[in-house]
Amino acid sequence: MVKILIRWLLLAAALLLVAHLYSGVSVTSFTSAMIAALVLGLLNALLRPLLVLLTLPVTVLTLGLFLFVINALMFYFAASLLSGLAVASFGAALIGSLIYSLCGMVIDAALERLFKS
């Protein structure tokens, strides 16, 4: 449970980092970032698998590159649902989701080393 809470807080901080590094994404506060990280996590857990399954032929045809578009759609959809997260365009959502995904990979690797069981 502690690992999940720490991951959530770090992903919220990563969302603030994305907003700081890239001007196409803006987050109003840390509380907004926490809510956005929660919504992104829920969207990625519930909606993303369905989209991946439905777009499997396109994903195979593009050798997996279409998954970047699906990630951007999740990012853009989360921004449209929340008032504290704003994304300028779909291109901004694509770049923001790439940076956010890279941060997420680093966070996951760090937490695996920290919470070895």
C-alpha cells in the first residue's frame, strides 16, 4: 500500500515536471497533478486495454508505433476531463505523454529497487 501511495505522489510530481519542461502542458497545482495522475492511472487501467485491443491491426501494421497515439489520446482525454490539467493540442499531448511515460518508467525502476521483496 505504501508503494502505491509513493508511486502516485511521484507520478503527480512527474506531471508537474512535464508541465515545467514543456509549455504545451500546464498543471495548476500539486493537488491538480495528484488528481490528474489518479485519472490517468484509471484511464490507463480501464480504457487503454480496450483501445489497444480494438486498434490491434493498426498497431501491428505500424510495428507498435500506434501505441504512442493511444497514450496521447489517454493524456488528451484526461486533460479534457479535468480543469487543473490543460493540453494545448494533440501534438502537445503526444509529447507530454512521452515525457510522462519516461518519468513513469524511471519511477517504476526506482521503486522496484527500493521495495525489493
